[in-house]
Amino acid sequence: MQTVAISETVKVGPGQPFLFIAGPCVLESEALAHQVAAAMQQVANRLGVGFVFKASFDKANRTSLDSFRGPGIDEGLAILAGIKQEFGVPVVADVHEVAQVEKAAAVLDVLQIPAFLCRQTDLLVAAAQSGRVVNLKKGQFLSPWDMAHAVAKVKAIAPERLLLTERGSCFGYNNLVVDMRALPVMRSLGCPVIYDATHSVQLPGGAGGSSGGQREFIPPLARAAVAAGVDGLFMEVHPNPARALCDGPNSMPLERVESLVRELLAIHRLVRREGESHDGH
């Protein structure tokens, strides 16, 4: 597996610091984005993890027509550019259409392909051609081994700029389940694997006109994923999830993030030591 360089200072893969991708689901305001970025950067610095700030400028796949989608691409990218400039951290956001890729790539360090769009060939090719790292989320409707085809579409153009993210699989109606076997399976495809700890506890459409969630299961599933050997964690965090404009029920309260990350890093260090010990034999 090759290391993926997200920026000059943030890399992910074998032998690299654990990667933490975190931020609010959507850009609710510039002030909120800066508040979360500042807090998360401090956590990352204290704990020695790689950090990428995430937030969407447009959530095109909301449940209801009336759901808040974000500020749009122009205002959103301006906010994300400000985050990069003030805090010196890489940034990532979703792209939903080929037409968004060029403009987004001028600001973003990572272009994220939403899970529902992971088979959209033209979008994957455009993202791969952008020169930016691509974070490809596994569709809820796909097996982990079927991601090999999506991986091949990106690797044909950008073999060293691809991350894979697990975010759960459909389990009946309005529910997701995480098969931890998916993590080593996707890692065997030659890409660093990220575990999305917050979307994995989402209840899609489970709140009627919006998605529900079970944030109480974020810590145990995150611990299990890190024990399974992932390279990083993706997490939506918010100072007040009850008032979040998107994905509040499955967002992690900002004040509780650092204690969880400390637990996860202890597990990660143990898993890495065990792996190195087995490699030595």
C-alpha cells in the first residue's frame, strides 16, 4: 500500500500518523466553521494526529426539498479557503457533479465522492484528473469487494491519490450496519482506508423528512474500526448537535471529541505494534 500525501505536512498510510477528518456536516456559517476548525486543530496538535477539516458547501442529497443544503459552491469555497489560510490545514468537501470539480479543486486538498455517487464514472474520472486527492466513499448498496471497480476508475489516472471510506451498508429500511470485515477487504485494494464513524450510525430518512441517527454508538464502532486496522477516522462534529442544520442526530459533540480520540490512538498504537511484531516474524 502506498502512502497518500494530502498536503506537504499531512500524509496517510503505513507508518504515517493516524488521520482525523473532522468538521460539521455542512457549512452553516463562517463563524461556526472557524470555531470547529480552531478546536479540532488544537486537539490534533496536542495528540499528534494528521487533521483535515471537512464541511460541505452543498448537500445535494438531503432527504427533503426543504432541508438546508449549505451556502453553495462560491460562498462555501471562500469559507474553506479562509480556513486553510488561517489554520494552515487541508480541507475536503463533497463534489456532486463534473461541473463542480475544477472550481472545487482550486481550493480543496481532497475531493470527496459521496457514497451514492461512487459508481459515477464521469465524476470519478474528473476528480482523478483534478490533481487532488480523491476520497471515495463506499456506497451503502455495494459490497466492499465491488469497490475494486470504482478504485480502478480512479487509479487508472491517479494511482497515488486515492482514499477509501467505509460508512455502513443498508440493513433493511432506515438503517445501516457496519461489517468490520469490509475494512481489511477494502484495504487489500491498495488504498488507505478511513472509517466514517458518524454516517455509519445514521438512520437514513429515519426521522420522516430528515435522517435520524444514534450517536451513542459512535465510540464503540470507532474503537472497533481502529482495532480492525484503519488508517484514519472521519467524523462530523458540532458544538451543539441538537441545533445542527444537517446530520445533528449522528454528529459527535465537539466537547467529547478529544477524549474519544485519545482512546482511539491508544488502540491504534497497540494494533500497529502487533502488526510490526507479526511482520518481524
